Amino acid sequence: MARSALLNVMTNTAMKAGRALSRDFGEVQNLQVSRKGTGDFVTNADLRAEKIIREELLEARPDIGFLMEEAGEIKGKDPQNRWIVDPLDGTINFMHGNPHFAISIALEREGEIVAGVIYNPATDELFVAERGQGTFLNDKRCRVSARKDLTDCLVANHIPHQGRKGHGEALREQQIVMRETMGIRCTGSTALDLAYVAAGRLDGVWQRGPEAWDYAAGMIIIREAGGYISDLDGGKDLFEKRTVIAGNEHIHRKLGDVVRAVPKK
């Protein structure tokens, strides 16, 4: 695929940070048997990746600010554009040597996501999308699945840790959705869940409580693959409501109907 200069910057940045994460991921394997554990090491790996991403994007577009998982919001001189970055989505997977994690970079322009990159360095899979240009996985065009019946669908969701807000609600939703679908997966990476919906590997995903950096890049990657993504009420207030539901036209609607019908306690 022919990438724009902007998308090249985002792609090169993600891959450079990915090389650093790959090296750190290799070290995690050696730390699994250490009594000290991997927590501090993984935190530092996360921060190193974020530093690389920030430096690379600042060099290419010095006026654009950031919303980042670790550093928070950093204002730029350009009021119309903002990078939204998660340097390591799937931290617990990374910590346990599970190769299901990703770097996520999105560009927000005047409140709309116009470009996104999700990169898993462990599998060397790069999902990219730019407004009006389609979604690509390693330079091959990809589309959401064509399934129409929930009973044929594989969907994804995350359950917050016990004791955290939303844990019980997520369990109730999963119990109901499980009856209506072929299966549910809890993968540990919102970014990759959305990328997998775009590639047809998953038919749908819903989640409560994600942060903007978890799904910003996935928003345009889903839409450019022919999919639908919204808050759980079917609106555009993902950032405010911190809820996400995605799928093709039929599954987005049907999965949403099921989730919204789950009784609240």
C-alpha cells in the first residue's frame, strides 16, 4: 500500500518503539523465574517505549501535543491536532511472557480520529488506517467479517479485576452474551481486539471502562475496514462514557441490543 507521509511517520515510530519492546520482551522470559519478579522491569519498558514514541513524533511534528497513558496530556502549539498514544497495551500479557500486546498511536484532528496504527512487535503484525484510505494489515487490505447472526460469532470483552468498579457488571454481561454467541475471548488487549475485529478474526467487541488511548487508533481501523464502533448506547461519546462496542453493521447492533438488555443491579 502507498502510505501518506503522516502515516509513514506513525508507522516508523511504532516499529522503532516495537524493536525496543521486543528486546525487553525477550528479557521478560529470563525474569519469570526471578523472585524479584517483572513488575518494575515492565514499567520501565513501558516508559522507554513511550519516550521513543514521543521523541520520534515531536521530531516529525513538533507542534502537535499528546495524550499518553503514562505522561498524560501534553499541550502542543497546534490546537487542532493531538497524538493519542498507548506505548504498551496488554501490560499483564507482556509481564507474563504472553506475546499478545501492542503499541497504539492515533492522530486526533478537531475531535475526530483521522489516522491510526496498532503494532504487535511479537508477531510483527501492523494494522494501519487513514481516513478514506481503508485498513491494512501488513500492506494487505482487510475487512470486518460478514457474519449476521450472533450465534455464529466470536466476540471479545474484558473483566476488571475483582474488587474494581464494573467487575460484577462485566460478569453478568458475559453470562448473557455467552448464551447468544459462539464464544467470548478475554485477550487482555483492547487495541488488538479492535484490530482483530477489523481483520475479521473477531466479530465483535464490547467493553466498559477503557481509556482513550486503549481504543483511539482502533476507532479508525474499525471504520476504515467497514465496521461500526460507538459507545454502548450507540452514540459517539466514547471518550466521555468510556464504553466501546464494535463489529460489522449487523453485529454492532445485535450485540449492543443484548448488552444493553442485561439487568443492572
